[in-house]
Amino acid sequence: MSELVLPRHSQTVKWHLLATASALALLANMAAIPAAVADEDNHFYFELGGQYGMQAGGSTAWFLPFAAPGFGSGGEGGESGGVRTPSTLGPNGAVLPVSPRHSWDFEGTVKLQPAESELIYSLGVKFGRTARRDVSATATQPTEYGTGYYSGFAGHRESHLNIDFQVGKDFGLGMFGHDGTSVFSLGLRYAHFTARTDTGFYTSTKYFQGSGATRLQRSFVGIGPMISWEASAPLSDSEGGVISLDWGANAAVLFGRQKAKLLLVYDTGTALETRRNRSSTVPEVGGFAGFSWHPADSGMRVSFGYKIDAYFNALDAGIYERFQVDRIQHGPFLKIGLQTN
């Protein structure tokens, strides 16, 4: 087995090193571009905002395990009891889906343009947690002594964290006049996704009643090179300030670890625990469009619009076998920024 694993690991490392080296080379090339509009002051920009995030990309799995003792498909050993059967399948082998609800995301960005430099250094953080989704299910299972009844519920929540460090340069938008901006940036993105599903189940057959709980935990942690483009073009300029059209796009490739863990506990103690921990590559693309308002004679900026971020194969959504799903967040956002010299 090791002969098969090592080449794949080596290939992943090579791609990681190649992508990182390419990003550093592009940063060095941008830094070598002569400054044309740099001044003698350090410029700082602070921004805080939030987003209502609707979630898409696929459901994760949960299930209702057998809780009755005994043998056979019904898991019932008769009036005398029997041996508890820790089945890994739900009633009739059914696997049940649960999808994330909306999230409230909070983000902050700090940007610095040093004196006599055209380079813009930025550090951004974004964190969001989905609202809890509660689902329930009931099922029946034929047994040797009649019908078995099974019921259960699940509570599901997810979270996501992004940390971006970028270096960019404003190349301008001549077609929109002197005030148009077009900032291309390169850097690194760190991402951390988590998903947790807690379930409780109950079973009742002719000779037995039992209960238990499961906990399914899934995560991805990765880091990799990213590129972004943010542009702004003024639409109107009056005594009250400037209204601009803003848009942008970004892409990243993240290299990291994808984990999945299942803990199943019957009312008599722990019955089963499984884990998966594998290397994974997660591509990401995103974009936004909106409007901003700059009050006259002020460094403040208020912007709003719609944003989408899509991470592909971000989570292992399976139970006993790996099954990858995407994580896509999209929705309206609002930001308030302040520039100081």
C-alpha cells in the first residue's frame, strides 16, 4: 500500500510548491514595476462588514442505527433477549441527508500602502456559522417477531473561516477616467471548514426497547495561493459624495487535510468509532458586484452588493465511505470602511 500512497503524496507536494513558487515570482514581478503615483504618506484602510450567506453545494449524511439486540435483519433475539447487534446501517439500509441553513458572516480587512510605494498589503479575515438545522425521521423494519419501529432526530451546524494575506497594485481604469481603480493582488489563503451533526435515536420492537446517540464531525483545513481583482468606477460625483460601481473576482487552490469522524454510542456504552484523514485539494472561485458611496471630504466608504464564494470538494460528507461535497456561500453584504493617512 505504501508504494501506492507515496507517489500521490509526492505529486501533491510538487503541485503545492509549484503553485506557491509561481505566486511568489508574480509578487516579485509586481514589486519591480516602477511607481508612478506613489506619494510620501503611508495610507491605511480599515473595513468591517457582514454578509447573509445562503448555503449550497450538497448535503451531509446521517442515519438511524439499529438499537435492538439479537441477530438477523430485525435485530431481535426473542423474548429471552440476545446479543446487541451494532449495525452500521439504518433501517432498510437508508442513509438520510441534512443540509446547512443560512449563515451570518463577519469580516474585517486592514490594508497598507507604504510611503513611496504602489504596492498595497492587505490582511483579511472572514468567519461565519450556520444556523442550526433540526431534522427528524421515522422508519419501520420487519423482524422475526413483527415490525420494529425506529425514530430519531439530528441537529446540524457548520462554520467556515478564511484568512487572506495579499499584495496588490492599482493598475487603474483609464476608460472610466482618472478616479477608476483596478487592483490586482496575489497572496495566500487559509481556510477552515467544520460540520457537526448530533443525533439521537430510539427503537422499539416486541421484546426490546433501546436508544443511543451519534456524533458526526467533518472538517477541512488548507492553505494555498490565491489571486484577486477588485475594480471600482465612479458613476456620479456631487456635493454629497461619489457613488461608484464595484466588482471583483478571486480564485485559489487550497492544499490540506480532510477529516471525518463518527462516534456511535448505545445506551449500554460505546459501540463504534470510525475515522478518516486524507490529503485533499480544494479549488475555490468567487466574485462580487455592488455599489459604494464615498461622502465628500471624508475617508469613509459604505458599500453593499452581492457576493458568492464556491469551494469544490470541501467536505467529506459520507458515513463509512468518503463522499465529497462542495460548499457554496452566496448572499448580500454590507461593509463600512475608513481610510487614514
